[in-house]
Amino acid sequence: MATFNLSVNGKNMTVDVDSDTPLLWVLRDELNLVGTKYGCGIGQCGACTIHLDGTAVRSCLTPISAAPDKKITTIEGLSAEADHVLQQAWREHDVPQCGYCQAGQIMNAASLLAQNPKPSDAEIEAAMNGNICRCGTYNQIKAAIKTASQHL
Amino acid sequence: MTTFKTTYNRRSFLKVSAVSSGGLLLGFNWLVSCTTDKQQINPPSEWFNINSYLSIADNGQITIMSPNPEIGQNVKTSFPMVVAEELDADWSSIIVKQAPLNTDWFQRQVAGGSQSLRQGWDGLRMAGATARQMLMMAAAKRWNVDLSTLKTDAGMIINANGDKLSYADVAAEAAKLEAPTEVKLKDPEDYKIIGKSTANVDLDNIITGKPLYGIDTKVEGMQYAAAQGPPAFGQKLKSFDDSAARQVKGVSNVFKIRVPLKEEGRFVDKVVVVASSTWAAFKGKKALKIEWEKESAVESSDFHTQTLKALLNKKPEAPVRNDGNVDARFAEADEVVERVYESPFLPHNCLEPMNFFANVTADKAELSGPVQTPEWTRSRLSESLGMDEKNISIDLTRMGGGFGRRLYGDFAVEAAEISKIAKSPIQLLFTREDDMTAGTYRPAILYKIKAAIKDKKITAYHLAEAAVNSNMYYIIPNNYPAGAISDYRVDNVKYDSNITTGAWRAPYSNFLASAEQAFFDELAEKLGVDVIDLHLQLLEESKKTYVAVKREEDEAMSMVDKKTGTEEEKKQEKEQLQQSFESKRGNYVPDKMIGVIKLVAEKANWKKAGAGVFQGFCVYYSHNTYVAEIADVMMEAGKPVVKKVTVAVDCGIVVNPVAAESMAKGGVVDGVGHAMYGDFAFVDGVPQASNFDKFRLIRTSEAPKVDVHFVKNFDSPTGLGEPTLPPAGGAVANAIYAATGKRLYKQPYAPLLEKVLG
């Protein structure tokens, strides 16, 4: 076990875990931030997507040892008032069905829009292709990202 | 207005002591409010319980319990909408709560068969209408006026003078009244909530990452558990060495458990690791050294294909449906067309892997988690734990998908067994690999379809199914084209395997629709007619059968009405009668099939879609809903790409349009995805994919645009969780044929296309 100081959603936090523990499980089990989801554990589904210094990463493949000097943002900290342009667009399109993948979809899309506020359809597809929606809400996700993009 | 007797399950209108009972197990708040702000400004100080679904607070808020499991099909929103409609409430005053399993209060707390809304419809409407009536009765007493002089509007009771009382004003008095024996239901034309797109009640919690799902459960003192089962079907546990696993920091216990599989009487031994965190449990599980040994046959997919092909040529003694004389028609035919269609096993791959919370002590078992069948699961728990059902509670969480996998509560029983041995509250979590390799798969199925053509007409139709473990449900032989072809036969044969199989979204029809509708596409080509015209001709024939049988059926039904007996007894008798008549006609209304066919042809610009667009058509009736789809395929870099699917649906009243459209789209994307890419093979009992690197699920770049159109009518609503999936594969196969000239007889299509197109 080792002690790690983290910056999560703007707050400094300390955890005592093995250095190989993926951030996913640190967030979920140690910090009670369960919005970040486990889907595959091998970086194939995107349900665990968070931001490290504003860039989308798969938290299931990111060990805590890679995080201490970086700012971690999770779905819980994406916006203070749940009013990120994507969250608003998600409301407008009523995107989720089961909803399980949606935090990862939003975090991945937020990273995309931060780098490219006006993505083309092809750019949205390329950026979002690593995020599986088992319910098949892809049409609605794309539409919501387009809507959000129009407000940027 | 429709008058409805509330004798239909009176127990749901029994007074209950508190709405919150049974829902307090977990350490977080389940309440999802549509009035968060109001709640903070003016919190309710007292709740008045009107019936098992409904409580009204003194501040005007109304709690509606949603009894059915939510797997993404929107029942947690659409069920309360139906209650609120008949209550004539203002939707913004509604708080929705997920009800725990409670068979005294609710009926059929199941998510399956696309039946939630269809079977819940009457009970939900009565819950709302009864409560409205009781509130009006209380107001009539207060004003000392006749009940018939009162009306309601958006949570207010209004008398002839225009005076108003809110539901909250009279809730205390209403709660003391006996439920009326007869209630008036609204005319669908007067609906204000039903038919209006309404936001998912969990939406804000989903998009802000609040705990909602089983996997999010946290309870004081809870430990995490992971279990390792055999790597192959046909193997069992021989021995294990847990010394390295016990060295993993956080691991507190390692032991063997025996848990029941889906099938009665079959068990599997697993090695369980209990730890202080999920990661420690997973690491401990990886550190186990386990020896497995052969228990029974270890089977491979090649063997299944050969076995099923051989079975297809074996004529069973009794057909499951046999109209006319198929053999005679084949003997006199000008041409006989015969094709074989193959489909693989499929895992469900719910994105939230199987998990469950359990806290089992000497005298009670508290469980919570994602399960589609809490009532059945409780009975399995009772058997497994040797505990009376009344001491077992199950709270329902939102589910990260179901698709049929969560119909089987094996994971809940497993969690309970682990908690019992570990003497601790535990959260069992399957790794993705556990989830994919220890599934209850869609069984591999082959269909042989044979048609007789005489004088340019289809004169006979013979469908034979060879399946692993289980054959089509008894209602499926009555699906279209039953009733449309007078000489019609369906045969079922199966092979019993030790691979666990079960229901997978739209069981049987998920592939049968593709096979049959690709067959009709080929027949139409042979007959030189447009496939839509062919179906319309067949449905005209079906109408004749339908009309003839229906006359007899209506007479039989009216005889039941004249009998003495309860409404419930009559309802059951009518259902049985209907089934027997459906085996003489089809189980569908031909005019409704025609309706969706014409609508989709119009919306998709059938045969007029423009240069470079190749279209494929498919129509199917399943789960009481009518769906027709047209897929548009374009060639890109020499390969067919599914660009768009147009869908026409007749599901009766559309309760929540935004959610219904979403569900219809999702079913199509799922159907296209599995038809194109879904493959799951076994070699010596070992699944050849264990995660999403090997099992290909459809991704956003491959998902077609889906354009959904609903037939508008006021028929009672039917389900949407499954019906748009079955036609998708057939529409795609037929469109790919139009684009490439290649007929596809085996799913998944993508690897097959690689072979034939290079």
C-alpha cells in the first residue's frame, strides 16, 4: 500500500491503495464517486472515461501511480450545476435508455468538444467510436453532441 | 368514458402503512424528484397513502411507485405517467420511486417479453382513477355536494360554483375512505400526459453520475466478492490452491461455493474471493491456482452446426402447427424452393456486468440489485438458503441493460450464498470475462424453410427449426405467415447441450424474422413480383382466414361473458380461448400488418430512394407489436454500408413518444449490430470471446440513422423493448442482396461478406 495525494474534481484527496490500482476502482470504491462505470476493464468500451488534465482517458487502464500530479475530472465534477453544454443537450434529446454508458459518453464528448468545438459528423464518429452503447442510442448521442456544439 | 370494475386484483388497492417500507435498505436516497426545487423550499411534513401506488403529501407532492424493473425500457417514467394521467395530476408535482419487490401490493414485477406496459396498463390506470375518485369523494363530502357535480384538472378538484380544492387539501380524508368498486377511465382523446414526450425521471441522476445501479451499492461494512467458475462448459472444479490469493492485500476470505445454474437441478462450483475492494477481489481471483476436470462432453461450434444440420433432416413425429396438407402441395408443385439459415450463440453483454448485493444473516436475507424477475429470484433464494420467502427482501436498482440475461437470478443466489458463508454484507461483481463466458446464451439455431410454387403462387410453406436446448415458444408458429398460406407446417427439433442458454432479446424471432423474410425476398424474385406486393397479397389471403375464424371466436368470447364468474376468471378463460383460435388463424391482425407495410413503404420511398441506394424490406409481428422496416444500403469502397433504416410501428397508444422512438431506434441498431457482427463460438467447451476485444458490438460509426414512424390509433399499448429488433437483420440482408447480388444465409453477415466480396 502507498499513500497518494490526488486532485479530484477540484478537491485534494488522499488515498491509501496499491500503486497498480486503476483509477476506476479508486474513484468507485475509495472515493465513493460511482458515476464512472466499469464495463470491460480493458479499455474497449469507454464506460470508465474520465479526464486527466482535461483529456479523456480510460480509468480502468490508468493506474493511480500515473495520476498524482494531474487533475482528475469525473462526471460528478464535469460542471458545478449539472449545466455543462453536453448535459443540457442530453436533457434536450432525452438520450439515455439504460443510462449505464452515458457518463463515459458525456466525458468522452466533453474532451472532444474541448479540443474541437465544431466537429463534423465524421469527427464525432471517429472520436466516439471507442464508447459502446449496448442499448444503441448512437443516433441520439450524435444529435446531442451536435446540439451542444451549436451552443459553443 | 370507460367504466372499469376494480375487482381486477383488489389487493393492490389495500391500504399500506408507509410508502417507504422495504425501501430503506441502502445507504443512499432512491428518491427521484421531478420537483427538486419545490421540495427544498417547502418540504412535505406528512404523506397520505391512497393506495399501493400512490401517496399525496400535504405540500401537494405526489409519490408514484414504479413497481417494475427498469432495464432501459423507460417503465420507471412511462408507468407513473399512466397513473398520473388517470389521477389527473400535474406531472410537475410527481415524484417517482422505484418500488421494491412486493407481491402483496403489485402484480407481475417482471421486465420481460415486452409485456410491462401491455400487462400493466389496466392496473396502472385503475390505481390512478381509483385515487382520483377517492379524492373527489372526500371533496364532495367536504362541500356536501353530489360527486357527479365535480370535475378535476391538473391536481385540483373543481365544483359547480368553480370553487377549488387541491388533492393535498383532501388527501387526509381520502386516505381514510374505502376504495370504490367501480371507476371511470378517461377517454384516450382526453389524455394530457400520455402521448406527451416526458423526460426520463432518472435523467439528471444519470448525467451527473449519481448512484443508481446495482454496481453502485454501498452499505456500511460491505465487502466485495468475485468468483471464478470453470473455463469450459463440461468442466468442473477439481481442486484449488489459494495461498497466493490470500497474500493479496485486502483479501479476507477464499472459499468454494456451489450455486445453481439456470436449469433446475444443475449446479456449478466456483471459487470465491472476498476482499475490501473490487480491485483486491479481482487480483485475488487472478492469483488463484485452480485445477479443473472434465465432467461431461466439451462441445465445439462445428459439432453444433453439424448436429443441427443433421437434425433438420429428421422429421419429428408431431409438428407444432400443421395446416392443410403440405406434403401433397410439395408433390404437385412446379418448383420447390428450400434454404437453410444459420445463427450462432450470442451472449447478452449488458454493459453493467452481473452483480448483486446480499446481506444474509441467520434470520433474514436482504438483497438489492439488477434483476428482471425479482419474484422468481426470491423463490430461488428461498430454496437455496432454506429460508421462508417472507424473510427475504429484494430492492430493485436501475439496470445497466437486461436483454434477457437478468431474467435468470443465478447471480443473486450466488451473492446470497457468498454473504451467508462470509457472514458479511457483500457485493458480488462479475468481471466482463465472467459475464461473457458464464452466460445463458441465445442458443445457436438453424432454420430450413421450404416453399412450394404452383402456377406462380406460393402453395405450401414448411418451417423447420433445429435449436440447441430449446425450441421456439408455442406462440411463434402462429406468427406471420401463419394464416396466410393454407398449407403450412412448423416442425421443431433440438439438441440438448450442457452450454447454458436462455432468452435473448426477442427470443427465436430475433433470427427467425431474418431467415423468413430473406426467404420471402428470394421467393418474390423467383415469382417476379415486388416483395411488398407479395406480402400484401399474402395478407389479403390471411384476412380471409382471419375473418372466418374471428366470427367463430367472437361467438365463443360472448359465451364467456354470459357465464357467471369473476372478471379475472373470465379474462383467463378468454386468453386461453384466444390462443386456441390463434392456432387456426395467425396471432396477428392482417390489417395492422398491412398498415405498417404501407407506412414504411411511403416513408422510405420504396424503390424510389435514388441512385446508389439499395433497399431491403422486412415485416414482422412479435411481442404484440407490428413492425416493418426498410434498410438503405450504399456501396462504399466496394463494400455495402447500412446507411439508414426506416421503421413503421403499430404499438397502439404511444405513452411516451420520446422514449418510444428511442426504444425503437435502439432495437434496430441492436438488430443490425448482431446480424452484422455478433459471433460467439465454442472450442472444446471454451467460449472463444471473453471481452469486447474479441466480441464485436456495433459502434457509433457503424450505426445507421434510424427514422421511426408510429401508426396513430387508440388501441391499448403494447411493448417496444423487443419488436423492432427482429426485422432489422432481414431488412439488412435483403438490402445487401440488392446491392451486391449475394444472398446471406448465415449470421453474422460481416465476416461472410469479407469472404464473398473479398
